[in-house]
Amino acid sequence: MSEISFDDFLKVDVRVGQVVKAEPYPEARKPAIKLWIDFGAEIGEKRSSAQITAHYTPEALVGRKVMAVVNFPPRQIGKFMSEVLVLGFSDDAGDIVLAVPDKDIPIGGRLH
């Protein structure tokens, strides 16, 4: 992978948000969950479609804090408009495990 400059890194706006609503997304090509995430007063509530069904249920996600890129352009995922990219890592089986803060921080906080 090629190197990026620090200025390139600063262009990516990663924030912490709290899931306020989550629903199954059976119409998606790959199993997914629709998320509504509150990023606080500055950014507000944004939506995302995430392929995280191997480790998470919609019910278990509500109230959880997640990290997401909030400054990508919206992307149409089937009939659902995804406005942010929720971040995660692949486990040994290739399933996604969410990237989350390990302390309780205010929603809207930016990654440094």
C-alpha cells in the first residue's frame, strides 16, 4: 500500500456515534443491517448499511457506540441511502468486527 501524507489523513473525518436504531436489511445482496447513528449536534443522525450480521443483531446494536467515516459522499445500497461508512476489522473467517472506542467518550468525538 502506498504512503499517504499527514494532510491526507486529516481529510478523513472519523467520528464516534451511537446507534439509535437498527433493522435487518434482507433486500441487500449480502446480509446487512441498516443503522441510524447519532453523531451529536454538529453532524446529527446519519444512516449506514453494514455487513456485520455474523457478530451482531439489530437489537444488540442499539445504544452501542461505533466509529465511522462521516465525510464520504452518500452511497446508494439497494433501496437504502448509506451516508457514513461504519468501520471494522475482518476476523479469521472474514466477518466484520466493529471498531469501537474502549472508553466512554462523547458522541461526535473525532479520531486523532
